[in-house]
Amino acid sequence: MARTRDIRTNQEDTSCDVCGRTLLRGEQAESFLAGGSRRQVCELCTGRAQHEGWIRESGADELALRGARHEGRTRFVDRIRARRERAREAAEADVDAQEAAEAGLHFDTPPVRAPEAPLAPEPPRRPRHVRAVPTNADLKMERALDVFNGSEHVRTVGGVARTLGAPAVCVRTLADRPSVVAITVMWELSWYRYEVDLSDEGSGVRLDGQGAELGELSAVEQDVNAQADDRGGLHLAGASS
């Protein structure tokens, strides 16, 4: 009687440290840092990991560099404040000496005037990219998808789609916020909700929520009117991709 062979692969099983699910073959885990330890997170749970305060390992160096730059700016501002304080004290001493002279009093030595410290220029304000918001709902949705397709969220949708298949997509305008367009990307096991403010496109795409059950969404949010292409870009139904 023939013996059944055990088929084994060299791939080591990897489990997601958020949901505990064993990753499928070909599915990549992303490394996060939390509590001094390295954690493996599947693409479905990266949003939850960030919400818990976990830091992407690939972004740790960037955070350290930002911290060093912030510390340098803080020291510079402290020096400017100290110069301003010395200049203010010298000015007050000058006024006291002038008042004493007018009252007939004399100082043995004239007050020393401290050199005026140059004022530090104000840091440039971050420009707010304001654009005219279309009045037509279809134009609003098309413009919002253009902004989404230029963001990093396309990579997330494309990565999840490689595991769970093509998503259903709902794009809708909001009556209470005319400049905002909501985009909901849905699978049976996961969903993401994004918002795009067309009055401030420079702020980019904001992740407004995510979950694991379609029952968490309203019927309006499940009204499919768009689709995703192979790379994760979104397009209204019937529009060429």
C-alpha cells in the first residue's frame, strides 16, 4: 500500500501580532516596534497597530531625525528669548537712569546699554492649498479619487486586494460637509473609510475608520459605485482606468 508523503515548504509560518492570523503564502508582514520589541503585522492590521501607537520599524530612523531637528530648533528659540530678555532689562535700566537724572540724581557710572539683539525671523507658515470646490457631485467624486490615487493609500488597497481579491468601493459626497468626499473600500473580512477635503487638498487623504465586518457600515456606505484597478487605484464605475 502506497504511503502518503507529507508536503512541506521551507517557508516559516508567520503570525500577525495584532489579529493572531497566520499569514498566507506570498503575504508580507510589516515590522513594527512596540514596547522595545519587534512585532510582525499583516497588511490588514497596520492601521490598528498605528492606532495603538506602534511605530513602523522603517520609520524609526526618520522619527529620530525629526526629534533631533526639533531639539535644535528649541535650543535656537531659547537663545533668542535670552537675548530679548537681556535687551529688555537693559532698556528698563536706561529708563530708570533717565528718570533719576530728571529728578536731580546722579549715578557714579553711566548705565551700560546692551546691544540690541536682532529679532529672529518668524518661521514660514505651512501653505494651505485651497482650491475651488466643484459644485457638481460627480465632479467632486472624480476629483477626490484623483487625490486618493496620488496618495500612499493606493498601496494599502492593492496589497489587501492581492490577498482578499478585488474590493467593492463606495464614493459619496456629504450633505453636512459639502467640500468633503467619503470613500469606503470593502471586502468581506475588512473595510477602510477615507475622507478627502477638496477645499484643502494639500492635507491629503485622511483615514477616517476601518473594521473587519461589513455590518459595521451603513446601507448608504455599501452602495457600490466605483471599482479598484490592479495596483489599488480607484475609479468610478464606467470610467476608464
